[in-house]
Amino acid sequence: MSPLRIVVDRISDWRPYFPTDDLITAGDYLAQAPNAQQDSATHVINLCGGLEYLETGYYVSLLAQARGQRVLPTVETLNQLSRKALVDLQLESLAALMNELTRRGALQGDAFQLRVVFGECLQLELSKLARRLFDRLPCPLLEARFQHRQGLWRLTRLKPVSLSSLNGDEQDLFAQALNRHSRRVWRTPKARRRYRYDLAILIDPEEALPPSNKSALKQFIRAGRRLGIDVSLITRRDESRLAEFDALFIRETTALDHHTYRMARRAEHEGLVVIDDPRSILRCTNKVYLHELLGARGVPAPGGILLHRDDIKRLPEKAAGLQFPMVLKVPDGAFSRGVVKITSADQLPAEASHLFESSALLLLQEWLPTEFDWRIGVLDGKVLFASRYYMARGHWQIYDHSRGKTRSGGFTTHDPKEVPKAVVTAALKATRLIGDGLYGVDIKQIDDRVVVIEVNDNPNLDAGVEDVVLGPDLYTKVMEVFLARMEARRQQAS
């Protein structure tokens, strides 16, 4: 069986397009007997017209999911499209985009209709809107209607449309968009049989400080393919394709109010193995959460207090008795950003007022100057690497953003057996509170004192840095964890 099934109501619906062996009618598809070995590798594109609840097209998606196949649209998407309230919830973030399109003069009149074909449309000026609609509610063929009311553009209708309703230009767009959307699964059968699983690595090609450099990404691809995993690089624009994969590896800096978290949640919902998983992102990206978690569970951490925005007038009182200098942090800062050294109680109100603009809570911690921080990489509850990150020259942090251009200190990477036992113990104890994913634990060692500064859900794995000791084996170890988890998922499904 081909790994791609294009399901239509009638074979005649496909008459405008090139013949393909991947085509099947809804009746024939529903009559097929499940095949556990082949079904998990099959991609289904449901182009039926009757997608309403309990209609033929609905059952195509329902049975595809029951068979363990990856289907577009999913039953969850169809259920959302049938309920106006759920559609509005998914698309509530469209207002800013509609305002932008209005300013650019892309929206004319009091109403317009937009047909979306695999996230594309005929109107180039509305391509971003088409992609946004498809990303939120991935359905191959959508029709959206908008009206301008009381100074605002409102989505008044969003519904699937049938393949047979497309006109000439739309048919051309459909053929091209289908090919682009499904190019991964249109490989030759020989190439497809080489790999047991498909893994996506999410990256941002424009990111200034990515978690993995280009050489490391190539190493991940090589390691995965040696293990029978086809590894592909994707970006945020490929969110709607997540169901095509068995696993998602996020190699882009994560944040909660961000597409990385949204894509992690969506991938987990689709049944993919995910690192960083949403729970780890939620727990690690907020320093306030980590401060409370580590303190409550007895993990050694810097002393500190939480400051609330309402405390601004009481800061001198709250700072009484504290030993300065101290460090003031926003909860979700990364790469040393949002971290300010406070040299005295007099400096605190001004710096706190500035940081309170972005967060209702701040963390004020003791300042612990060291020459370097330990970074202990932990994967699946085991130490993966151990590095020392040195402070930027003439600065008290690893990253120095004070001069307009980011500078960082040097590094050394060590055999974990050479790391002080107390450092490794603290790192493993901290990560057990988070989960079983991939973490980088930052630890300061001052004489006999060892304290956990933070746990990062998205640690750097760079060629020439964290892989100095293990070399290619570091990337293999990561892919082996993915492989074991994907095989466990497949066994559970069967």
C-alpha cells in the first residue's frame, strides 16, 4: 500500500488532475480492512465533500485515526469547524493581522471571501491570512467569509469546501499546493522503505543564538538516518504538517507565549514523541516557578525572594536586611537577558520598575560570582554531557549584551566522571522534578557549596562545544532515545 491515500467521493472528482495510484474513493477506503504494519506509515488526505458529523467524509477521518494513520483534516478539526465558538477560540488572534492588512490596503469593501488550499490562496496579498487560517484549523480546502462591522473585520463563516467546487485557477492552485504540502510523502517507494520513522527538527534559520549550530543539525540528521529515522528540518511555517511525523525535536529557543510551545502541544496532541515536551517548557521557562519548585523539594538553590508589582512602594522595607549585591530577574529571560545586578538597595526601585513593565513578579536572588557555571546535560534521566561555561571577559555573566553586540565567554567540556559528585547529584535531582526530557542544568560551585541556578528545557547541543567528549555518539544517544520512545508508542498503538 502506498503511504499516501487521497480520498475523494468519486473518481470523477479527480478528472482535472494527473492520474495517481494514491487515489481511492471514500467507499473503498471505508471498506478496507485495517493493516497494523502498514497503517501507521500511511498519510491520508481527506478531500470528501460530506465532512459534517457522521457523514461519509467524517467517517473517513474517524477511521483513519482509529487505524493509526495520519489524516488531514483530523476529527478534532472537523468538530471545531462545526462549532462557531470553537472556531472563534482558535482564531481569536487574527485581529492584529486583520488590522495590518487593513493598513496595507489589502482589504477592500465591506465583505470578502477567501478560499484556502493547503494554506495557500490565489490572492498573494492575503497569503499570510490563508496560512494563519490553515495553521489554526488544518483542513485541505477551506472557505472563509469576512465582514466589516463597526470598524472591525470579523470572520463570519469558515467551512470546508468540496474538491468538485474548485474553478480553473483554483484547480491549478490545488494541484501545486498538494504537491508542495505532500512532497515528503511523494518520494519513491524505495526511498520510503529505508526509514522506519520520521522525525522533524524545528529550527529558526534566522535565530541569532540557536540551541544547535548547523554542524550539529547535520550530525543529528546523520545519526537519525543510521538508526532508520528520516530526519527533516522544519520551521514554524510547517506547523500544519506535524501530523506527518512520528517525533518532534525542538531546536529553537522556546517560550510560553510562542509558536514553539504551541507546536509542542499540537505535536503531543497528534501523538508524536516530543522533546521539548510542553510540560517541560512550561516548568523550565519560568524562573519564579523553578525558584519555588527547587525550594519546596530541598534542591540547593540561591537564596532569594519574590517581588510583586504591588510591592514597588515597599521595596526598601522588603530589601531591609538583604546583603547586596543581588541579582534581579524576570521570570522568562534567556541567554542572560532580563537579569540585572543590583549593587545596593537604592538601585532596586528603578531597576524593578523597569522590569515590572514585562512581568508582575520578579525574582531577587543572592549574587554568587564564579569564574564559570557548570552545565550538566541530562537526557532521559541520565547525564549526557558536562561543560563549563566561563563568564564573558570583564563581565559577571556568560553572555554580555551591554555593548550592543553579544559577547560570550569560553567553555571546556569534560567527561562526566571527572565532575564533582555533588554537582551531578544536584543536576539529576533537579531534572527529576521536571520530567524525562532533555535538560541543561546550570550549577554554581563555590568551595563546598553547590547550587542549582536554573534548569533549561532547550539546552545547547553545538558541534565543537557540548560534543567535545562524546563526538558523534552524543547525537546518536539523542536519536536512540527518540527511537526507543517511538517504538514504544508504536507497540502501544498496536
